[in-house]
Amino acid sequence: MTSSSRSWIKPAAAAAVVLALAGVGYASFYSSTPAPDVTFISIKGDKISTDSLRGKVVMVNFWATSCTTCVKEMPHMVETYEKYKAQGMEFVAVAMQYDPPNYVLNFTETRKLPFTVAIDSAGDIARQFGDVTLTPTTFLIDKNGKIIKRYVGEPDFPALHKLIEKELAS
């Protein structure tokens, strides 16, 4: 082989590597992870397991009363829940371990939060969801119990609504 005939090999090999990496990235981005098998204990004392939520689209929102973004997004979370609950969407707001229970209860009551509010008193649920430490962090889980989207920070609500509608229709 002459040097001129080998000159295309390096770019071709580089392109093959890039395409292979892109394929791996695409596959890992679009493959869904099973939601952990956890039991939420609501502030009312109800126990709700992720297994019992199968067949429904579920949002799990990790938040804290001391988190300004959490407080800001909460009316949008309420609107989202109200918009889709009749179609089979469930919503669990999980207060972080460090959030004082009386603050969570007061916030829930004064804002009349219509969905399940749970307190992760030992931090176990946050750990099982991949060591959630930043708030807000929201997970969208499909009817089969697979996490299809994780939002760190406030979600883009119009895009979130489109994704919820797509999942509810499936």
C-alpha cells in the first residue's frame, strides 16, 4: 500500500470510532432504568410502593422547603398533577431528609398540595434513586416502572407535559 492509499484509513477509523461512541451514547440515553423498589410513607401515614404504582405514569419530585427553586416550581407541579391525574398520572413529592417535618407539613397544608407528600426521614429513598442530593430533582416513570427522564432543577414544563401525554397515550 502506498502512503497516499493509506491516508484515508485514519479518517475512516476515526469516523468509525465516533459513530460507535454515538451509538453507545444514543443507546444509553434512550434506554430506561427501572425505578427502585421503594415504599414512600406519606405525611398522612399511608404507604405507597413503586410496585403499587405500576400501570400509571408517575412523577417523583425530591424537594425541600428551604429550596427556592422547589418553592417556585411547586405551583407548576400542582398544575401538572391536576392536568393529568384523571388520565392516570400519580405524583409523589419527597421531602429531603434534612427538611424539618413540621416545615413540610406546614408547606403542604398552607399550599393545599393535592398529591402525596412523603418525608425521606432516613435519606434511603434519595439514595435508592441514585443518591439524589440536589433539589429539585424530578423523575418521570413510565407505566412499566422504568425511569424515562430525570430533571435536575426546574423542568421545562411544556416539554414535560408533551412527554407525559406521550406516556399516558402509550
